Amino acid sequence: MATPTQVPTKVPQEPDPFYYDYDTVQTVGMTLATILFLLGILIIISKKVKCRKADSGSESPTCKSCKSELPSSAPGGGGV
């Protein structure tokens, strides 16, 4: 118990470790979500355009290069 003649000492306040700047967290989260969403769409579209089969039966050179990368599509019914 403090008497009127004693001056109470002030303890330095530490910052609260559970304080969050929610505006910054929301902005960074939405930015990352947008970037990842657009990157996913870009990857999906690039794979469809690269190896899309033509309806007329003639294949484009890009489809031949995609098929040549697969080991099961080698001439002779091939495996490895």
C-alpha cells in the first residue's frame, strides 16, 4: 500500500502481442488471393491452348510435341 509521500513507479508498457492491424491483413490476403486465382486460371488456359485437339482431325504441331513428351505415345505402343 502506497503512502501519500511515495511516488508510484511506472512500469513501461509492452505492446500487446495479440494486436493485429486488420486492414493490412485483409489487404494482403485479398491481394495474394487475387494473384493466386489469376495464376491458376492462366495455368489452366495455357494447358488447354497448348494441347487442344483440332476438330478437323489434323493436329497442330504443338499437339504433336505434347504427345511426343508422353512415354506411352511412343511409336510401337511403347513403354519405356
